[in-house]
Amino acid sequence: MSEWQETDIGRIPASWDVGTLGSISHVITDGAHSSPKPVDSEFYMASEKDMRYNHFDFRNCKTISRNDFEQLIVGNCSPQFGDILLSKDGANCLDLIFVYKQDNKIVLLSSIAIARLKDGYLPDFYRYFLLSPNAQDLMRNNYVSGSAIPSVILKDFKNVSVPILSLSEQKAIAEVLSSLDDKIDLLHRQNKTLEQMAETLFRQWFVEEAGEDWEEVLLSDLIEIKGGFSYKGKYIGEGSSLLLGMGCVSFNNRFLHTGARLYSGECPISHLVEPGDLVIATRQQSDNMPILGFPAIIPKSYEGKKVIVGTNLYRLINNSEFDNYFFYKLFRSAEYRSHILSCAKGSTVRMITKDAIESYVIRKPPTEIYNNYQSKSVKINNRINNIVEQIRTLESLRDTLLPKLMSGEVRIASHG
């Protein structure tokens, strides 16, 4: 008898079975299909735009009245601790799936599906399975509809095939992947602290203690802003070049690798960037992702790769004695943010021009003061960059292990 079996979720051990998400769930539902009027309150109504890799980010989350909130809780629009939440509509359709473990009592909009599993089925394991390549391919090829706004009909989630295996095996697999995510989360927290230190240091030296006698100059005297490459869509998804979009820019990170796509077309050399170069988001992605004018630093892990700056990004050409980390911190400062937002154009999609960036006036620090600052900031930047590379290594290990664990190609000894 073969040790393996071919199924619609791929090749799996013969000792495993195949069921459906509906068969292992008490409840599969979604959030509210109508959106109450927003009011300033403590009652959150989250959508897929508020979802991140393993949690909700409530900083820009909609809030509603207590009365609306309580009515939606009665209507089962609120997730319970341990529910699997899936982004089912919009730009992030099926990209974001996590187990709800936050303390906040919230209600959801219909762009998020809720799966509440039966006893014997571990939410963390099935969350990871639904993120695996085989499960993603199965869902996207069979259940996603709509090209402009991708969406999955709620009842289709009940039909998604899932592996059935012992609870002890589920725990063993989930523990391996969760331990990697825990290490990644810890490193992210360390970097957040270091970034706050770096921002405090920059503010102290160049805002709070800026000399009245420092020369006032336009940024155009120090840098030049160039537009991104207008690429042809048919070359997306294949090739060895990396094409950067706005997805690489983040409020919380110096760079997001998920913002890079494979590209096989030709590109002028003038649109290529290298590790340490700086790019800037030219438009507002959404109200929940306020990255207009925010910078990103090309990471060291892209060394030796052909990296192209796409549309919706600007490239910074540094003609000054200051390094790119100086401008990275400048572009994240409150004073610069206020200037950029005041220069933004458009109502539906807010955008900034190159002139908006280059017209900003700064007090140029004397070389001696900048060098003293640099001797302190370089240590923080090096620590941040080292942690970023550790995070990338762990993420790569997790993403490599995920499909192997979910197919049984790599087995984990279970206990009990």
C-alpha cells in the first residue's frame, strides 16, 4: 500500500484524510453587510484593510456608536478568541488569514470571513494550512470572482478542502511555524524600539536643537527626485528582475519584500536601484494605509539582484554629504509630513509631485554637527539592518517549511 495519496490539496500522507472547512467548523460566517455611520468612539468596526499578517492594526480603524456596536454583536458580527479570520474581499482577498487572539472586543465588516472550528481541530494549524501555496491555489482558482475587486462568496469557504490529521500532529506542525512567527514578532518589536530611538535622536539634533544660524536650503539643493518606470503588465509574474511598487513602503517597516514582483521585460538602467537607495510612495494607497510620501530603504538582501522602481514610486538621487538614512528620517518627521500632506493633490486618490518634495526647506546642519550625529546614528542603523536581515531569514525559512509541513513531506514527531 502506498504511503502517499493524491488529492485536490496535493500529495499528502495516506494516513491523513481530506475534509472541508465546513465539516470541521461550528460556524462559518462573515461581518456586517451594512456599514453604520462612523462616530468618534471606543467601539471598533474592522475591515480587511485593518488586517495585518497576524493581527488587526486599529490605528485607522473605523469606530461606531455603542448602539450600532451592540446590535452587530447580537447579529454574530463579532469574532471570538480563537476564530480564524480570512480577508474575503478587496485588494487583500485571501492574502491575510490569522487566528484572532487580541483582547479588543470588535465587530467586523463583511469583507472578513469567520471560521469557528470544532473541538479536535486546531485553529493555528488550519490558519497555516490556508496560507500554504496549495490551499491558496485551490481557493484562488476555484472560488475567487471579480477582476477589479476580487471576492469570495461566503458559502464557498465551506467547500474548501482541508487535511484531516490527528490533533497531536496538528499541534506539532503548528508549534514549529508559530515558534518562527514568535521569533519574527520579537525581532519586529526590537526594531520598533530602535526606530523610535533613531527618530528621537534625529529630532533632537536637527529639529529641537537646530541652530538659528544654520543655512536654510531647499531639498532640491541636496537631492533630485526621479519618477519610476512605466512597465508593461504582460511581463509581470515571471523573470528574474524585481519590480517595486507601493507595497514595499510601510508605516512600520523600512521595506516590505511583499511589494516586489517578478518582471521579465526590459528596463532602462536609469530606473534601477541598489541596496541602501531610497524610494518614496507617490500616492495614498487607502485611508487605512497612509503611506503618501513615506520612504523605504532598499534592503541588503537585494544585493546582486536587478531591482526596478515601478510607477507610483519616486527615486531619490542623493547629491549631498548626508547619507540616505538622514533623508529617511527627515521624510518621516512630523514637520515634513505636514508639508507633504498640505501639497497633496486629488480627492479620490491623493498624490504628490516631485516639486512637493524638492520644495521643502530645511536648516542644513554644519558638517561637524552632522558627523557627530552620524557617529551615533550609524550604530543604531546597523543594528536595525542586522535585525531586518534576521527577520528576512526567518521569514524565508517559515515560507520554505510551510508547504513541506502541510504536505507531509517534512514530518514532525508528535507527542501524545
